[in-house]
Amino acid sequence: MAIPRPSRPSALLADFKAFLKGDQRHKLLFGILAIIMPCIIIAGFYHDSLLAKPQKRMIYVQLYKPDRTDAEIEKQNIADQKILDAKREERRKQYQRLADRLGIDTKN
């Protein structure tokens, strides 16, 4: 089985001119659309990748003295838990106000 010879650029150009002169010009429109749509999608992904840079986050670490007693640790844990409970209660109240405004019955 022989491999066909590549055609000359002049033959390609002549074939393309004949296609443009033909009666089926709608094929050209759909051909252009078939080329443009993947280009738009690829350009969109590229543009999105430029915008989605990972942001740097700072993490603060509280240092404790190494000779803390268990009582000091428990006292600090109780204080931290009170702060956490206050934040959770405030958040619960916000959701309750939202539910009241939307008319959602939260009492089962």
C-alpha cells in the first residue's frame, strides 16, 4: 500500500477558491464557527487561569511558655471556649433572625 504524495500548496489554494465560489457557502460559516468556538473556550480557560492566583494566607500561632501548669491550660481553654460559644450564639441569632424574616418555622 503506497502512501499518497502530499499535494502542492497551489493545489490547496485552487481547491479553496473553488470551495468559496461554490453554492454551499453556508459550510464556510459553519467551518469558521467550528474553529472559533474552541478558540473562545481555550481563551476563557487561559484568562481564568490568570485570575485564579492562589492567595497567600497568614497563620498566626500563639506561643505558650513551656513551663505552664495544667491549671493555667484549663483556665485558658475555658476562656477560649467562652469566646467560641459567644460567636456561635451570635451566629445562631443571626440565622434565627433570617428565619423569622423568611417565615421559616424553626420550632419542631
